[in-house]
Amino acid sequence: MVKLTPLVAFVAFIVAMAPELAAQDSAPFPPPRLEPRIVTPGRTSADPPSDAVVLFDGKNLASWRSSDGSAAKWQVRDGYMEVAPGTGDILTAEPFGDCQLHIEWATPSIVKGEGQERGNSGIFLMGHYEIQVLDSYDNKTYFHGQAGSVYKQYAPLVNAARPPGQWQSYDIIFRAPRFDEQGKAMERARVTVLHNGALIQNNVEIFGNTYNDRPAVYTAHAPLEPLRLQDHGNPVRYRNIWIRRLD
Ligand code: MG
């Protein structure tokens, strides 16, 4: 056995205890160096703050494209856009990563279909991670497939759905996944969602792409990717869409 002199033993003790001693340090945390930027809030919390990118203000689809890059083909009328079934998903022209997103939607007032076939659409963060849009008012389906679910991963904490035809809102706070150079997800994506003002996803860790027919898995992608809205064959409406970059 190695014999320690009293001095070496003392130094070894101090080194071993250093984290403990540091944790007990009563010095205050360093104060923030940067003054928060001034942002002029919207008239209500549904209106865009001054630093938001407005993705849809009710007038046109200038900020959106079809997945082949051509003009988005959904209908615009009376201040909203509506899925034109069969024309495909639409994506933002600009890409986004960490963000705060406000989006309003309404499922058809004429109720058709059951379960996943009733008022289905979806908001794909970075084009990969779906927050489900569905008529979940008196419409049974699997819990991690109802409105506000992280599709096939997390049910919403509560069902805060309004009846079909009424406008509803999601406020989404999203942290993008971080990939290493080999494309491995070193940090998973995280998301917080409020549905009509009620918290339904509380900073959950997303397990990967939200497939409907196979287990979630991450596939490496760019740090910024377009937001995508789903054409699931139902004429779901959207309005008042704005996003704040958090990266
Ligand atoms: Mg969907």
C-alpha cells in the first residue's frame, strides 16, 4: 500500500472535497451582463410581438411553398388559409430552429369521419416533429394521437379542445435537437405547448421523427429547417401565424 505523507494526504483531501467546498461557497451568482432587448408586445398575447416573423396575416401565402418548391396551393379567404385536400403539405420559405410559435386553427364545422379521419392536420416543427391538429371534441382516438399530442409519443396533459368550427390556438415553445458531426442526436428536441391557453405539453423530450407507422428515430438535419403544415385530406383552417426565433 502506498504510504501518504501528512501533506500529500491533506492535499488529496482538499482536491477530493473541492466540488463540495465550491457548492457551499456563499458568493452570489454573477449578474447577467446583457440588458434584455426591448420588444414591443402585441395588443393582446395572440398578436405578434415586434420581433416576430409573421408567417400568415390572413392575406396571402407569400411565406409558404409546396414541398416541391412551387407556390403553396391552399385556399386563402376571409383572413384564413384552408387545406386544399390533395395539394400536399406546405412549408415556410424560411427555416427555423429554436422558436416560439403562435398558430390558430379550426377543424371543419361540418363533422365528417371518426378518430384520425376527423379534422386531421398537423404542425411539423422543423418539418419532422408533429404537434397533432385534430377535431378532438367528442371524438375518440388513441391518446397520443389526439389534438395537441406529440404524435405517437405524448398525449396532451388535458383535452382543451373547442367544438369543431371554432378557432383554437397553440402556443408552442420549441428547442431544436442538437446533432454531433456523425449525425447522432446529442440533445433531443424539447417542446412546451399551450392549447387555448391551457398547458398540454410541459417541456417534453421528443424521441425523434413522429412517424405514424414505425418507432420514432432521429435523422440528422440542418440546425434550421422549414415549418410544415400537413395536408391530411381534411379542410382544416389556419390563421394568425407568427414565430419568434430563439436561437
Ligand atoms: Mg396530423
